[in-house]
Amino acid sequence: MSDSNARSSEREQLNVRLEQANRQLLQSEKLAAIGQLAAGVAHEINNPVGYVYSNLQSLGTYLEDLFRLTDAVDAGASLEDLRAIKHNIDYSFLKDDLKDLLAESREGIERVKTIISAMKDFSHIDDEEFKLADLHRGIETTLNVVNNELKYKATVIREFGDLPDVECISSQINQVIMNLLVNAAHAIEDFGEIVIRTRCDDGQAIIEIVDNGKGIAEENLNRIFEPFFTTKPVGKGTGLGLSLSFNIVQKHNGSITAEHASGGKGTCFRISLPLKQPEATAGNQRG
């Protein structure tokens, strides 16, 4: 084998190893992020499960009272005795409260189903294919996953425009959105506002995430996408979230930028993604 062929083969092997390392790093950061959110997700699930459990206990008591009434009917109790039992068990209240109890329990179970579904959609770690995806659905999925991180820090305002489906690896774009939302929440010191805007512009899907937090120092704006760069205290961040987000968007032939929000307070992150991937990119990924 000639020296040039040998060098070419070495470069190809090195590129393969680098791609594998980058993929492993991406999955590790993703799982680490999910781990950081686990306590919040557990709280989100425990809350509705808690009141459904409480409602079931009430339902058990209500059923015992109703059985007293139906047993009395079966036993041939007099109309006067039946009226006395109805009054004793407060039948009117019981009937109304049963409806509320069941409606609240259904709502709680639906909330749990939504969270579990969001986690499943979010954590498809083996999904490496470019496919047409609804970015708005991905944003909503991610908002459900990070709800506990956001609800005590900010009001989330959706300003969604018309977006066609976008050719992307949706789980990776979800990860980028998650990183930006969590960073936005961490930038807000008390309680603020996070705006998510979407629009279509010249064949590009645009997603903007704007917070009114403390903002990013001018000297750091050009460094935030560097690997391991973080302004968070030691142990509070890996410094990889934005770097990996940058790599994901770059892999999608898009761009991600950060600038001071209008009005001078907070930060605006802007993601731009092509609606359709160049054939070479999509073909290589599928292969």
C-alpha cells in the first residue's frame, strides 16, 4: 500500500473513531441531562399520583356508603329508613363529589401519561435517522420533560408561526431545545419570562428562545459554544451542553447564535435549520 493510501486509510479510521466518540459524548450528555431532570420528573409524576391515590381512598369510603344504601334497598327497608340513610351519608354531596373526584383522577392519570410519553419521545437515544418531524410537537415534548425546571422560574410564552415538517433527527433537536430552556431558567434569578418563537424564513425553520434573565457578559458571547466553557459554579454544569448543541445544529447544516435580547436584558438564542437536508448529509446518515 502506498504512503498516500495508508494516510488516507488512517484518516478514515480516525474520522470514524472521532464520530463514534462524539456520538458517545452526545449520548452521555443527554443521559446526564435526563439524570439531572429525574428528580423534577419524579415530582411531576408524584404530584398527580398522590391526589389520585387520595381520591381512591375517598372513593372507597363513598362506595361503602353507597353499599349501605343499596343493601338497605335489597333488604326491603322502608322508604323512611332509606331517606334516613341518604341523609346520613349526605347523598347529594357524595353524588356531586364523585363526579369531581373521577374527573380529577382522570386528569391526573392523563398528566402522568403525558409525562411518560414525553420522556419516551425525548430519550430515543438510538434514533440516528433524518426524518420529517413536527418541531412544535418536539418543543411541547421537551417542555413537558423540563416543566419542573421552568414552572418555578418563568412563564413560558409560545409565539409559534407556521412551520412545515423539518427533516432532522428530532431527538437531537429536542436535546438542543432542552439545553436552551434549562439555561434560560438558570439565567433568571427570581421569576421571569421565556418566549419561544418559531417561523419559516427562506427555506429555514427558525426557533428563538428568549429569556429576560441576567444575560451573558459581552466577553463571553463568543465563547459560550466552546467545549467545557461555563460560567456556572464548579459542579453545577459540565460546560458541554451548548458545545454539543452547536455540534448538533452544525450536523443538521444549520446555525445557532446568541445575542443580547432586545431591551438589553436577557439573551436570545436563535436556531436556524434547513427544512430539507442536502442529499449527501441525509444519505450518509441513513447509511
